[in-house]
Amino acid sequence: MEKHCGKLERVGDMTGGQIVTRVEIDQQGRRTPTASFRVATEIDVVQIGNTTLKKSRVEGALFGNLIPGREACLYIFRHFHWTPCILGIKYKDDGSKHLASWAWIRNTMLQYIIVWPLMTCIAGVIVGAILGGIVGVDEYGAVLGLLAGIGYPWWSAVRLWKEYGQAKAD
């Protein structure tokens, strides 16, 4: 888990977080909602001490607790090792701690367990088949790519669970 401490210098604007509804229009012009989903909430820039986090993901409710000008520690999880996700903030002056809600963590873990493997296993099979063909193990390359495509998101879910527990215990 990444932990960045210092003065919370700057908190940029939040984008996303709203619920978007997919609507189908039939031949008579009637609109029928078919699906709803929440757009990812993102902060364009967060500066704490000497560290600048760009395009950080954050839960909408946690965004209101990011108050510039105070000494704090941010708990960061890296989505697939590159996109920073803010798990919580702890202020040094009064010791108050604000963490992402359990519902947000649960939903993110479900995405890692169900949705991401569906996308990454396809890429894993293609890359595994190509590399297996180059190396000369055609029959095993695609299977290993499939296992990697499923295993990496599952491993990310375990990492999120562990790092949330560390942030909670700190």
C-alpha cells in the first residue's frame, strides 16, 4: 500500500460519479431505459507534500473529506499498478480518518473478480497463442495466456482487500 504524507496542497475538480442510463428508441420513437451504470469518479490532480497524483480515482463520498491546507496521509491503491485509487485519508492534527465505504470496495472487488477477467482473458489467449507459436508450444501458450488473463485481476482483488485492511488498521 502506498502512503503519502504531508500537507494536502491541492485537490482538483472531480469528474464522473453520476449514473448514466442507456436508452433504446423503438420505431415509434418511444424511449425505453435498458441499463444503468455509474461513471467512474476521478480527480484531475491531488498534490500532497512533494507527490502529485494525476487522474486519481476516488469514491464520491470520500471526495468531500479531502480538505486542502491540512497535514494528512493519503492511502493509495494502484489499479493494475498505474491508476491511483484513493482508499482513505487520515488527518494528523485531529487524528480523524476517512476511508472508502465497504460498498465501494466490495463493488470494485466484484469488478476485479467478474468483469475484468472477461476482458483480460481474451487478450491473454491471443498474446499467449502468439508467444506460444513463436516459442514452439502452441497448445500451451493460449492456456497459459487464459490463466494469466484470469489470474491477474483476481490477484488485484486480493491486493485491494489487503491494502484496504492495512489502511483501516493504520
